[in-house]
Amino acid sequence: MEIRSNEFKERSVFAIHDANLQTALGRARYGFVGKRALQVAELPEFEQLREEAKNLKNHVLDHLDHYLERYEQAVTAAGGRVHWARDAAEAREIILGICKRVGARTVTKGKSMVSEEIDLNDALIEHGMEVVETDLGEYIIQLAHEPPSHIIAPAVHKTKDQVSDLFEAAHGGPRKTQIPELVDEARRVLRDKYFRADVGITGGNFLVAETGSSIIVTNEGNGDLTQTLAKVHIVTSGIERVVPTLDDATLFLRLLARSATGQETETYTTISTGPRRADDLDGPEEYHVVLVDNGRSKMLAGRFRDMLRCIRCGACMNHCPVYGAVGGHAYGWVYPGPMGSVLTPLIKGLDAAYDLPNACTLNGRCQSVCPVKIPLPELLRELRHLQHQQNITPVMQKRALGVWRWVATRPKLYHALEQIAARALSGIARRGRIRRLPFAGGWTDSRDLPAPTGRTFLELWQGKRGQQ
Amino acid sequence: MNAPANASGNARDAILKSVRDALRRDPLDATQVAALDARVPRHTRPAHDEDLVTRFMRKFESRAGTVERVASRDALPAAVEAYRLAHRLPQRAAVGAALKDLAWPEGWLIHHEAAGITEALAVSPALCGIAETGSLMLASGPDSPTTHNFVPDDHVVVLEATRIVDHFEDAWDLLRARPQGMPRATNIISGPSRTADVEQTIQLGAHGPRRVHVILVG
């Protein structure tokens, strides 16, 4: 999809005034955050596992070339084939090439964020293929011609009524209004697609060097029908998703479902190794893996290496107050929330996503829930620093920061101004809140500003010391 | 399949070079490679003090799966027949060839091929159960085609009680011990198919089976 991250501000305003979106976001936040907390409370080893997962990912990244080579050898030994793609265009070419060679007409897809990253669907459709997303959430947004708004719950921004409308338009009436009926209708429509599919494309949560396997975790079973019933199975995955052994994958499996949907485990964990064997009665005749770099090996070089630990659980966005207020579409590309605010500028360019690293309060909740302990606030701050260095920061903002620095390095002046501001704000407050503030409409239009008490922190502190 | 295209070969070398450049080093030498190949992962496994069968049943049932116990393998056909009657299913099933020898009831249409689009019921043998999460592990092959696990509305899985292992790591050891190596598909199944993609409301039977019933033998 075309990147629109530089429209973040406009899209955020739109999102905040979208009543359907706000209803959906409120529901999602409550569900994901609450369920995760319950799972974490039930597993005393959770913190220990996070630390081990961080260390294991660091070990893999330190030896990424080795594990990728081992993985490729194992895939080949199992009768599969590994393809390497430097960027999105190469990845699309490889997949298009396979689809054309087998004369594909219908392509089914399990959920794959990498396929979104490389803009795969449009490329296949342009070449006359029918592309069917089979994850229910992905199917809904495909009907709506929208990108996912969440990496694990792509249609989280849609209400049931909106889904009813989309299904009625696509499948004909009578209009279904209940969730069980809607799910049944999608089940019936997609059944037929699985059985007709020539190529089935899935993502890969983990790639196992020991066995040459790809692992996906799902709840619906769509990824399994996709890969089992098509003639050809293609896995799309980032190069950083390789793990040494099945035992190593287990460490991440124990963290992934708990962090993502707040489940102890997903319904299906599927380990796919090569194409159908000679005596198998089903399964694809060909098994391909497309390993996508697309900026990842560059990330490995510097201060953003930590980001490559990401296992795409979505916990950071579920716990982010900014994501919770504006939803995923405001971010303007494939990956939203804190992880997306780091990845988007790194993959698409600093100037293509100026607002994203700045749309963060540095509250740190994302880092505290990240199963692989990525220091997301630190990385976002680092990106702001880079923006400043590369002169991408707007002039007005640079000047304002300059003024602030000038004042902040003069403590007496700073404290005096602070005292004036605290008293003035307290004076215009009603019941501890400020509803309107001159020159700060951007803040007060959509929420109230909590008012200061009238005295600054330092004044209170000195008063307290005086008492002692 | 075709031989690797040149473009892909170049991309492979370019990506590996880019990785090594980022790591500021040459390819690993033989000693380093041997050390990595000999690495034995020892990660923390969640502790519990429950009996394996009890834990398996409790966990599997907590996700809307059902479990019944029978004394011996001979009791399987009657148990499947009772399940069929309870759910008003036709007398037809796709049965994993590993269960071929059982004395299936008169009048049943039993086949051992892949499941077709109209398949209503499948009966599969599990390679093992995993007590940690209450999950089943099934290995694809002529004895247990993968379509049996996902196409029918009702999936009955036969699990020997002695084949319930503690952790995932124990299940991987069973896979590694197979003379035929890794199956094409290893399916770890923890209950009926579900989705929460419409308004976060859990709905069973998204694309896979609406019901998964385990018959524990022994």
C-alpha cells in the first residue's frame, strides 16, 4: 500500500471523531489488555521467559547468517525451496513467478504481515489472479478495500453492523445481523475457495533451522486449510524470524499467545516441513519460502538492532494510549502502534513518516509488556534525534525547542515562568480541568487538560523541606 | 522444480553479505560453526505439580474441547457411534488408516482417503498429548491426513493415555525419534476452531472443526 504516514495528524483527527472506530477501539483495548494480564498472572515464570527470549533473539541476530544458511539447507533437504528477496519488488517477482509458472487462477492467503509489507495482493490481482484473504478479519477488510488496522486483529476497527453491510454487499441477502451467522457465512463462502485454490500463501511466525520448518499460530484454522488444499504452499517471512531449534521456538510460543490475544495457547500451532511426501494423501506438491530482507539487514547494523527481536504479537499497540485513541489506520502504513512507529521510518525512510516517532508520550507501557523487551521508547527517541540531525524536524519546532533550551538552562528564569504558568492555568480551571486553552486547541479540542494546583513542584518540595 | 534463478542466487549472497557487514565480521569459521551446531537450548519450562492426564483434560476442556475415557482400544467404535448419535451425524466418517483394524459398526461408510468438501466427521490418531497446555499433536501421513483435522465439522481424536507428555519439548523428542523424520504437517490442536475477529466476541467453528472430541484410551 502507498504510505500515508505523513498524514498522521489529519488522520488522527478523523479517527478521534469516528464514533464507530472509538466504540471498536474501546472494546478491543479492554479485551486484549485484560486477558493478557490474567495469563501473565497465571504463569510465575513469565518474566524469566521474557529475559530468556530477549537473550535468545540476540543470540540468533548475532549469528543470523549461520542460522539462515542452516535453515536453507534443512528446507532443501525436506524437498522445499528457499528464495531470497532483497526488497519488496524482488519478493513480489518471486511469488508472481511461482504463481504464473503453475498457472494459478485462485490464490488463498492466510494472514501474513510481510505480504502486506511487500504489497503482494495488488501485484497478483494485476496479473489476473483471484486473491482471497481467509483469516476472517483479513477477509472483512479485503471486502472493505482497507488495510489492516492491527497486526493480529486486522478488522478490530469494524463494528458488527459494518461487517453485516459488507457481507450483504458481497454475498447478497438476506442481511445477517448476528455474529454466529456472519461467521458461518464466511465459513461457507471460503470453503469453496480453499478447495479451488492453486496457490496458498501463509506467513511464518518462526522458521526452524533444525528441521527446515515454518511455524504458524492461528485460531481459525484458515492457515491450515490454505496450505493443505492448495497445490503450492508459499511462505513469506522476514529473515529475522529464524530460530535455531524446535525447543527455541517453544520459548517464543509460550510468550506469543499470552502477549497477543491473552490466550495460554492459540488453537492451532502448525509446523510445516516441505511438500507432500510420496505416501501422503493430501498437502501441497510444492513448498516455497520467500525470505524477505527489505531493510532488515541494515537494521542489524546499528542502534535499531533491538527492533529485529519483534515477534509481532501486538502487545505494544494494545497497551499504547496513542494507538488506543486513534487506531491503526492513522499510522498510514502496514505496521501501526509503537512497533510500527519504529519500523515504518526504518523501512520506508525517516522523511516518509515524520510524525510517527513523535506521536508518543514516552510513557513506557509498550516496553513493559513487550515479550522480547524491545526498548521501544528509547528507539523512538533515537529516531527523533536522527530526524533532528537530518534536518527533517520542522523549523518552527526546532525554534521552539531552541527557546525551551535557552530557558531551561537558566533555572531562575525557568522557575519564575513556571510559577506564572502554574498560577495562570490554575486560575482559569473549573473543577480541576481546563476545557479551553488559547493557542492549545490541538490539545483541548478532544480532551480536557488537568489543571495544576497553583503551586509548582519545586515550591511544594521546598515547603516540605522547610517543615522538616 | 526449476534450478535457482540467477537473481535469487545474487540476492542470497547479497543478503548474507549485508548481514555480515552489519555484524562487522566474515563468515564464521569451522570451530564457531561446530560450537553453534552443538548448542543445546535449555529454556525455562513452566512448572506444575498436576498429574499429566488430569492436567491435559482440564486444559483441553477449558477451551471448549471435550474428553471421554475408555478402557481399551476395542471400545473405540462404540464411543464414536455414541458421539455420532449425540450429534445426529450421518453414518459416514473419514478415518485415519492407523484405525483401520477396528470393528466399525454395521452400515457405516468408512474411508481412509483425504477429506472432501462435504466430509462431516473424521476420526484421527494423535501422536501424543501435551499436558502443559492441554493440546493434541497430530502428524500428517497416510495414517492421518491433514484434511481430516480441518475440513469436517466434527473431529474425534484418539489418544492413548500413556502418550501424554509434560511439555512441548517432550513432544519434539517424539517427532525427532520418528524413523521417517518430520511429517509434512505437524498439527498441534488445542480445541475447536475459533475466531474473535468480529467485535472481539469468541465464536467457535470459524474455518476448522466446530467440535473436537478426544477419546482417551487406557
